[in-house]
Amino acid sequence: MKLPPGWYAVLSAADLKPNKPLGQKRLGEDLVFWRDQSGRPAVLKDLCPHRSVKLSGGEVCQNGKHIACPFHGFQFDSQGQCRHVPETGKEAPNLRVKTWQSAEKYGFIWLYVPKDDNETGSEESIPWFNELQEKKFCYSEFSESWNIHYSRCIENQLDYAHLPYLHRTSIGKNFDVQGKYEFLLDENSIKLVLKSGYFQFKFANIWYLDISPTLKQMIAFVPVDDNTTVMYVRAYQAFTTLPLVEKLVGKVLAASNRVILNQDKAAVITHKPSSSLLASEEKLYPSDRGIAWFRKQFSEKAVEI
Ligand code: FES
Ligand SMILES: [Fe+2]
């Protein structure tokens, strides 16, 4: 897959349980995630180099240090090195599985896409939104999978001109599409200030909507492959911390977000071509400035991984 380098939020941290490998396709590759002995995520290509079955069907062993393949029990550590072959009782220095640099932060598991094989990412550079750092917020989350390239899902969230039409029965009812809105752009982020609130996108794959001082939203757009995107959608609220009320508020916010996203989905999954990077025939309008920015940054940065 062609992707801009950087940190990608790829999995909700809550989905990665201790002592249980999890197989997920992300960034164009089948991957196995598990937590090592200290709870840190380890991420390997989900393919055993012995006879090519999925490691994710195996088990975490050696107190979280290794993952054992389900077929013949070869064990691999979090660096992908084969540490035990049952037949020889030894390590196998020539057997290694490709690994990905990973981290856990802000309730997500992140993967780093390097510019080249020698580069590593610093965990301090994991992008986030200052507004969500405040302790008063708690969030509810759900995920969706759409059959379309992730560029189209991101561009949909940078496109304000569809609000009063596609969302005319919901959030777009009174939106002034002829208004002048300010875009703040740099290489890695874009911010659009609307009359009420603002939204922001940061490379590689996170988006934020500031609705009010006590209500915010964020989405991580996870590239699965060239035709599939998983979205983690979170509503952050600071109305209440009472556990039962918080749960209920979370459910209501998730339900209303789903209604809006379903309106988007009906249009977005019909894009052709699937990736906007191949959409050279499209005629962009001034409101599409965010989309033009995204395409330029994406095509300048992207590397084949
Ligand atoms: S295929 Fe994995 S140990 Fe044999
Ligand atoms: Fe929308």
C-alpha cells in the first residue's frame, strides 16, 4: 500500500487483551498483535516463516515473551526472532518474522510507518489534539468498516460543502455553504474554522471536531487495504462522570454519530476510483481546498510499504 510515513492509530487498545493474540489486517498487511510480559503491544506479520500459517491462531507463551505458532509450535519473540523450535529444542537464528514499531497511547495501538528501513519513530511524536488532553473528558467509541480507500473517508471529513445537502435532515440543516471559512494549513495538519466550532486533521490518520467546551469528537481512519477502511469514532464529553449516566450519554452520542455517518457512507463508498490519489479527473471547487491540501500532502509524502 502507498502511505505517508508517520504514526497511525490502528486499533482500539481495549480490543487487545492480555494473553490473546489478535489477527487484524492493517496498512495492507495481515498482522498479529499481542501484549508482551509488560503489557506493551508487539506487532508481527501474521505469517509463520516455517510453513506459512497465521500466527494469530496460536498462543501467547513464556509469560508473554513469545507467541507460538499453532501448527508446529515454533516460538517467536516481540522482535520477530524465532526463539524455540520444538523439533530441535533450540532457537533458529535464520527464522525471523517482519515486525512493526508499535506503541500504546490515548487508548489506541499505534504503528509507525518509517520513511525508509533505517528510520524509527519517537513515541513523543505521536500526534494528538491538545483539547482532548484535559482530564475532564471521558469517551465512548464504536468502529465501522467501509469498503473504500481511506483517503475518501478523510476527504469526506474535510468537505464542508456536503453538510447542507447530504446532511440536510441532520447536522447540515442551517449550514451556510456560501459563507467564507478560514483554512489554517501546514505540512501535517489542517484546521477549518466554521461559524460554530472547528475541525482539524493531523497526519497520518486522526481527525477532531470541536463542537462545544464539553463535547468533542474524534475519528481515526485506519487503512486496512486499498479498498477498506476501519474508522474508530469517539465522542468525548464532560457533562457527567456518573458511571450509569456516562454510559447512557455515550450510547446516545454514538447513536447520533451513526446516523450522520450512515448518511456519509451512502455517498462515500460509491467513489470511483476507490483512492482519491487516482482521481485526477475531479473538478475541485473553492470549498474543496482542504481536499486539495490533503491530496498534495499525501502524494508528496507517500511511500510504498
Ligand atoms: S507453520 Fe508455524 S511452526 Fe510450522
Ligand atoms: Fe458528512
